Amino acid sequence: MGRLSVSLCGMELDNPVIPASGTFGYGYEFAEYYDINCLGTFSFKGTTREPRFGNPQPRIAESARGMLNAVGLQNPGVEAVIGEELPRLKKVFHKPVMANVSGFSAEEYAYTCEKLDAQPQVGWLEVNISCPNVHGGGMSFGTDPAAAASVVRAVKAVTKKPVIMKLTPNVTDIVSVAKACEDAGADGLSLINTVQAMRIDLKTRRPLLANGTGGLSGPAVFPLAVRMVYQVYEAVSVPVVGLGGVSSAEDVIEMMLAGATAVEVGAANLRDPCACRDIIAALPAAMDKYGIKNLRDIIGGAHG
């Protein structure tokens, strides 16, 4: 094992850096810029049972230290992902990939997860119960502990690979949702997804996004994400994947000290397609600066 390596749900990663779902497509697009096998793994674009065209335009709005998006889970559907996207990815990425799944009922989540669980390329299932940009699905499950648990049980009943539940910050008590997921059988948790937010156009006096609200991501949400990862780490025994505004090697270390086993990088990929590569390259020097021999030794290190 190298000094950057970690183990996520029993599977070894060369390093803890994982591009977040929705910011890295299905991987092969970024392979045009660098060898993506340097990544720990990546979480591919959120996938649903049926194809989705997403929300109307405009879907993106800028904000200080971040951005809002309301893409709405645009994707070709699970059959096309299995038949077209994964074979294309296999040519450029030679590690297990994290499959990100969303849905509008427990049964729909289970159907899509069962399909992806059967794919040899898939190492983990990241189940998104936290998307704030669709109506009647996603975040509606993640804001209620009982509903979140029902999705976990439905997915675990039809899968064998590790199930990581992706949690929303748009709740009063994220710990209660995290514990409900763990109690229902989740193998890990990832947090946080985007924070529900809005911008208004001063000229039209209407919301900038056609959806009205969108999800705020980027450095603006990093302190919130660190706080929630810290709280959840103290409450559960399953691994935590930390994300939200991570954009540097120092951010990765801070997130791991809060309790993250691995760290996802989202909006930074949209600003700079080589962001994850550069963060990984900068990690050894950052570790040396802070006297860190092995990253796996600092997980949860900020706790008493």
C-alpha cells in the first residue's frame, strides 16, 4: 500500500480522490485531458431507470465562491449506460467505477441498482437520495429518515456490492438520516450534496434558473460540508465519503481529519478539467508539510 492509499468499503483505492457525480460525465470525456487511471475512482453521472432530458434552460447560475445548477438528472437511462457508456469507459479506465443512481420510488432505485450491480466494472453503488433539482424524487427521500431507510432496504435486497447513500444537507438533522441509513444496512455514506439556493435577475426580477431554485456547490459550501462530515463520523461506524467545495490537497486533508475515508471533488472539475489530477499530484507535498506519513492514519484525526 502506498502512503496515499485508503480502503473504501473493503476495496483498496490508490488515493482518496474521487470526481463527484455530475461533474465528470462517464469518464472518457476527461480521458482526453489526462490518464484518469491516476484517480482513486470516480462517480459517474447520475443514472435513472428511464432516460431523462432534465430541466429547462437556463440550468446554471454563477455565485460568489460557487455556482448553482439545476440540470435535473439528465441521463440516457440505465440500459444505455450499460450498453454504450460502460463499454466506452472500459477502454480508458481500468479500475472499478462508482455508479451513481437516482430514482423516484424505492422500487425504481432497486431496479437500476440491480442492473448496475451486475456489471463487472462497477465497484460501488452511490445511491443519490439528495438531488434538490427534481420534483417527487431524490431529496424527498433524503430528508426523511424512514424514507431513506426504505430505499436502503430495497437496494440492499437486490445487490451484493457496497451501497453508499448520498445524503442531502437540506435537513435540520443530517445525523438522524445517516443513522437510519446505517441501521437499514448501508455500507457507507457520502455527503454532502448541493445546498438548495436561488439567484434573482435584477433586470427581469425573476429567478435566474428556469427551475426557480438550484443546488449551490463550490468553495462556499466547504465549511458546511466539513461540519456535517464531522458530525456524521461521530454518529456512525460505516465509512464516510466527504464532498462539498473541495478544491485543493489541503481541503482533502481537512475533510479526512473531519472523518472522511475518501473525498469527492465536484465543481472544481467544471472550472478546471485537470483539477483532480493536480490535487492528487499535490497531496504528497501537503502531507509532508503537515507531518503526515500515510493518509489512512489521519481519518477522523480531528476528533478527541
